[in-house]
Amino acid sequence: MSETKVLDFPRYAHVEGHTDICYSEDGRYLITCGQDGDIRIWDGIEDSDPIEKCVGSEVFAIHQIGDMLYVGNDHHTLEIYTFPSAELTDTLTRFTASVCCLDSSKNGQLIAAGGCDSTIQVVDKDTKSIMNFNSHKSPILSVKLDPLSEFLVSSSCDGSVKIWSIENKSVIKEWTSVIPVSNAFQHSKIKCTPAWDPKDGNLLAIPFGKEIKLFQRSLWRELFSLQDYRLSDQEITVMSWSNCGRYIAAGTNTGYVFVWNVSSKVIVLHAECKERYSIRSLAWCPKDGAHTLAYCDDHGQLGLVENVCSDDDFYKDADETNNIESNILMTDDESNDNVISLEKIKNESGFGSQNGVKVYNNDDDDDDDSILSSKYVPQAV
């Protein structure tokens, strides 16, 4: 079990309220935005003179890729700025309310945006062709494109999480009552922020209150969950998957950060933010070997979590968890020939609540409910 690490005091970034953060694609810059209408580009957290730009009365979301910075604000537009000079160059699309969340496809060609008007748009940045996704009944909290650009996952103030087919622009899976219902993006205490395994999208992670549940792509079966007893009196507000795909980080409403090794389901970091404000955004540094998380809280403060994990954690955790050395991924076609008993996995691998793991079998699924398949499902050796 990981001991609690007390973090350094965060620094002021924006006024109190929702604050978003992302890293530049190369990992050099931290980029923040807030309810003061400003974006700030920091050359490291100690930067005393960040690049500042007022882009509206309120700014809700930022996303950087290539030489462009995408900004969602109260102008009801998705704006494009140069990076890092932060000069406005274009408007990519328009909504009927504020743009509150952003994401891009792996190659940067598609930009997904969610609005406070309950709609989602996916825009081709070159042709500006727009795909509209309409089914949520309240402001959108988060959007995430899968690495293969086949699916989109979204969360909303209506309490639901939906998976969409990008090709058909239709909902193919929905979970209701995942988060508390609210009537405004700013009033929602929990953003949820579901995310795909960044390598191949074979797993989808969704925060459900005090745990993160992981589902298999296409079948949408729940395979296991990430838990910790210290979450009993907290709620997960945001989560973020590391670029390498090994780790998932979560921030809570009481100012704690948890990091799990996904393969072993073991906590590798439990950190306490000094002032214990609710975490509003989390971002992993994309530099290889950086092992750093940046966060912003609901008081507009910016902080870092450094030395989150080591290069050896992946292998060490696997050794400590019953010497699990291999993972399994089965397609639907393969599943008939490679049936893995849920009970056998649980019994032989020794996974249980003490390891922060639950393995589920959804009785509402197909007849072969006992089949459990994912590249992260442990195999006893």
C-alpha cells in the first residue's frame, strides 16, 4: 500500500472557479485557463512571467496539438490560437452556448468539442466539416475520442456517460446516474472525464464515484475496477490516463490524488494537496520518463505531482501481484475457443478487495457471460 505523499503548496494561476490544464505536446509548457477569461502558458511551474492572453469573460477548456492551441470559452465558439504566441487565427466552429470541453484524435485531424447547449461536435480541422452528436439533456462535461477514431465517449450534467459511434453519430452504449445531476457546467462538482487506453483503446475507464471501472472495447463489459479504502469518504472528480497506458491518475473532491498501475491494480501514489481543494483537472506530462502530473483545483491554483512512479514500478507491481507475467486479449471470434472462467481467474490469481480489484460479470450481457477478455486481465502462471 502506498504511503501518503504531502505535496508542495500550489501556485496561483487563475481566480476561484473551474480551471483547466493541459501540457503542450512536447511536454515543455503548462497551459491553463480559468474563470477570469485568461489563458496562461507557463514555461514550467516556476515561470514568473507566463504568456497571458484574455480570450473571453470565462474560459472553460484548452487543448494543444501541433502549432495550434484550441480554446473553448463563453463566446460560444471553438477558437484556434497560435502556439506558443497565443494569437487568434481562426474560429473552427460555433455553438449556441459556451464551449466547455475539448479533445482531438490521435493524429490531430479531428477535434471534438462539447457545449453547454448539451451538444457535441466533431470537426475536421482542415475541411471544417462537422458531425453533430445530440442526445444529452444537459451541458457536456467531457469528451474523449478513442485512439482509432471509431468511438467517442462523453459525460454530461444529466448524470450519464455515453459511447457514440462516430460513423453513425449514434449512441451505442449508455450508463445513467454515473454522476450527480446538475444544471450548469460550473456547478457540477464532478466532471467524470472517462478516457480510453491511449495505446489502442482496448479499455475504457470511467469514474463511478469512489472507484474507476474498466470496460472492454466493443463488448462494453466491465472487466475490473480500481479502488482504494481511502476513497470511502471521497468522490473522484477527474481522472487521466498516462500516455504510456500503464497508469491511471484520479483527483478527488477533497484534494487527494491517487495513481494506480492498471495492469497490477496496485496504488503507486497517494498524494495530499496542501489546501485540500477539489481537483478540477489533471494532466500527465507527455515527456518520456517524466512521471509528472499537473493539476488545477477549484480555487484556480496550479500544482505538480512529481516522481509519481518509477520505470521499474510496472514490473515490480506485477511481481508483487502473484507473479502475473502475461495478459490476454480475445476477440469475439476467439472467445469461443478460449473460454476463461471468471471464478478460476479470481481463485488462481488471488485478486480480491484487499488488492483493490473487483472482477464483475454482467448478467445482462450475452449468454457467454462467464467469458472475461482484455489485454489487462491477469493470467495465473
